[in-house]
Amino acid sequence: MLTSLPVTLYPSKRKSAWLLLLMLVFVVLGCMLVWLELDVLWGWINIGFFGFGASVMALQFHPRASYLTLDEQGFTLGAMFRTWRTSWGDVAEFGVYRIAHNDIAGWNYRDDYPQRNRAHAIAKGMWGFEASLPETYGLKAPELAALLNNLRTLLLKEQI
């Protein structure tokens, strides 16, 4: 799949568009509740909650809002305009776990990873992985985990 590094993967725009549309439908329904005076309180709650969700979802269309960049040294995860960097050498394995019918790609750090903390231990106890990706970036979770495992293995062998 990858021809050269670095490469940046982005979330599915189709999925984001459908979620944005769904939230806007609920905003419109809330407006109708208020306008028709059927249930003003729940109307405003709908408008506020789903309006906020729609604004957050609209931000996902910005290229720097959410991405995964893979390069020779590791990967950079961008989510909500914040970035996290992880080196291939800090990762022991990538894998997949399931939460409510959703497959999620995650990873465990090496045993000697110096920045391991209590949150990592709690996550590993709950799901089997210390950290995870918030998206699958247009791939299925098992495909993404296999891609990351293969890339990690290949690049660490080259560095030896």
C-alpha cells in the first residue's frame, strides 16, 4: 500500500459528512420544537447539544484536524489540532480490540518505555492495549494494525 514515506492518512470524509448531516437534522428538529412551541426546553437542549456536535464535526474537514502521518522514525497522530509523536522503537505491538461492535487499532509500548503511566495500565487492563488510534483512516482496523506492525518491523530491521 505504501510506496514511500512519509505518508499521511486521513479519516473518511464520507463518514464525517454523514455524522454532520445527522447532527444538523437534530438541530433542525430542535428548532421545530422551539418554533412550534411543542417542547421548548428539549428543543433548546437539542439545538445546543447537536449544534456543538455539528461544529466539532465540521472541524474534521480541516486537513490538520485529524490525521496519521507515518515516517521512518515513527508516527504522528493529529486529533482536534493537537499532535502526538510515537517512535517505532517505543512500540512493542499493534493490534485490534472491540468496543460495542467497533474494531479499534491499538498498541502496547515496550516494557522499558520510560513514559508509561497509570492510564496506560488501566487501558491495558480494560482493552488489552495501552493506547489506541481514534480513527481507522479509511482502512479497517485489522488492516491498519497489520500495516503499522509490518512498517514497524521493516523499519526497525533497517535501523540495525
